[in-house]
Amino acid sequence: MKKLSKLSITLLSTLLIAACGSGGGASESGETPNKGDDKQKAVVAWAWDPTFNIKALEEANNIYSSDEKIEIVASSQDDIVQKLNTALTAGNKDGLPSIVLIEDYKAQGFLESYPDAFEDLSDIINEDDFAQYKFGASKGKDGKIYGLPFDSGVSGLFYRSDLIQEAGYTDEDMTGLSWDEYIKIGKDVKEKTGKQLLSLDPSDLGPVRIMMQSAGEWYTGENGEVTIANNKSLKAGIQLYIKMLEEGIALSVSDWDSGVAALNTGEVASAPSGSWYSSSIMQAEDQSGSWRIAPTPRLSNVPSSVNASSIGGGSWYVLKGVGDTAKAKEFLKETFGSSEDLMNTLVKEIGLVSTLKAAENTESYQSESEFYSGQKVYLDFSEWMNEIPVVKYGKHTNEIEAIMTEFVQRAINGEDLDQLLTEAQAQVESTIN
């Protein structure tokens, strides 16, 4: 999944998850820079994507006050996860970094599986300084904070304002929508413009994930129990997914690239997605001034659902007893934990939507986007980010979705949804327990 936040107001490069190393201070992923006596007090950081996360670390290094900068290692996310699991399971931290970026969906898996592996960061983090929803992923069962929030996967409804207006709606009409109202608009868009409202990939449950988080629910509950069979927001999300396909307002695509192409060629009029999706939309430079972003639709039949949600994002973690942990914490506190100047730079350099609330005070957040019709998109995303319900993703999101994809496809093919959710509950429980 592309999860990276990237909304530059003037120019954005396409950000790709990459396994290769990056120049300008980042080592190749095959190295083990923390191994050996001369490295025991070094601060090494691991992350993926040289154009986004690695670039963010390099910019943080530039403003870090210490003369001894941290060492940065670029790898793929899969390699990082595998190396962490292998080493922590063996109880051998040789070669591991002091600082590591972990995706929010995977964080609880590490914190619960290796409860003594990570440093408590509560003393360098003021919760009120960050979007509250991030702590659902980065807090341990003991209530301590182990991850310093980084990028936001805050979602929004990207839409072609020219096509929406042609269908008889205004920008105001797109604000505060329910998903049912969104579908109604889609029918009018299809009738009056010939365009479909959005694209859907039946193997991608991202839209359902957005719907669940908007209601403060997940595949699992507060204590990790599986909640699939009686999950109102999950059921409503799948029903809406099916309805959009049945109403003929959704273009069925087979992969990520096909979905992006449908937007860039003008086949579809909108995309409910994470803030990081903006760079894909902005590839169509000829559509500049024709796009806007509205709050995420809510579930009309689930009272807890709000017009705000998230998809993706990560946080920085410090491994206990690896390198100079005090210096690692100092680096995070001084940079990603407090620096408005860094956040301002990262908006311009990588299109970061930061989870640090103070970022909204920066010049970049206050600027208008020409591509998005003069909208202050960063400021809007920052506002919506603070309304996202807190959700504990649990240990098994990826395993559960691998199972759920099949059941959702069966529901699309007409099988009884209640029966399918009951079956899915049983299969998930037998798999993860």
C-alpha cells in the first residue's frame, strides 16, 4: 500500500516505496552499521522510501543541533519488518538500529510480541501536541507511549469540481456528506457527465478500512478480540462497497496503476483516499484548478461515524539498549517531536501532512494550492486529522485483511453477508489464536 503523505502546494514528485539505498547520508540496506564496538554508541535510523521517509530523516539531520549526526539506512519496509522480527525473536539486537520507522498498522504487533524491546518515549512526548488518533497505535498495554508520531494518513474526498458542478452540485454540497449522499451524487454525475464517480479494486479493502475508522471500529476490539461478525461499520462498509459497484458508479480496476490512470485520464470524478494520494492526482497537470478536497463521507447508519478518518501513516520507535538511546531520544524530541521549521521544510520537500499540530502555524500550511483551486489543503487536512477517532489496530491487521479479501469478493458475488461475516470471524480466530 502506498501510505505516504505528500501534498506539495507547488510541485510534488511521485513517491515510490523502494528497497534501494539513498545517497546524501543514507547507507545501503545490506549493511549492519550498528555491529562492532566502534558502533555501540552510534545512532542509526532505519526507514523505507528514499524520496519520503529517508528524505525526512536527512532534513531532520540538517537541523539537529549535535555535531554528531545520526546514520541513516534505507531499506524496504518488508526487509525492515523481517529483520526486526528475526532479531527480536532470537533476543539478539546486534545489527539493529537505534531508531526505526514502523507503520501504524504493524506497531501493536511489535509492541505486544516484544514488550521489552522498545524505549518508553513518554518523557519526550506531550500527547496534546499531536493528533490523538496516532496513540491508538503507538501506546503499549501499559499505557506508555513507544512511538513518536510522524506522518498522517488522514483521508479526504478528492473530487473534480468541474464535473461535480456539471452534475448540478456545488463545493458546499460536497462537505459533510454521508456515503449514501455520495452515491446519489455519483448517479447524477454518471447521468449528466458520462463519468463514473470513483474506481474500486475488489482486492483492496482500503475504502472499508476508512469507513471502519470513521466509526472508531476495527477488525478487532480494545483487547484484541475479533469483532468481525457483529461489526456494524464493517458490515455497512462492505454493503456500500457492493452498492457502488451495483449502481454502476464505480469503475472496477485490477490494481493501483489502473486506478491512478482512471483519474488522470478523466474517467472518474473523485477518489476517497489518504492525503498521500495527492501526488498521484497531481500527475495530471492539465487538470490543475479542477480539483478540490472535501472531508471524508461518514456512515449514515452508524451513529459513531464522523466525517474524518485515516489510512496509513507511521511513527518513530527507539530500540532499547541499541546504540546511544539517550541521543536517539534527543534527536527525535528536537526534530520530529517539536520543530515547526522542520515541518515547514518537509511540506515543501516531500509533501508531509504532519501529525504535529504546531505544523499548521507554518507558512506552507497557510499557503493556497493552485492545483486545488486555491484551497489551503494542508490546513484542511490538519483540521480533519484532529477529528479522527482513536482505534487500536491490534496485532493482526494484515493477516485479517488477507482473509477478509476473499469473503468480500464472495459478498460481491451475491453470497449472504451475515453468514460470510460469521464464517470470516471463525476463520480469523482459528488463524490468529
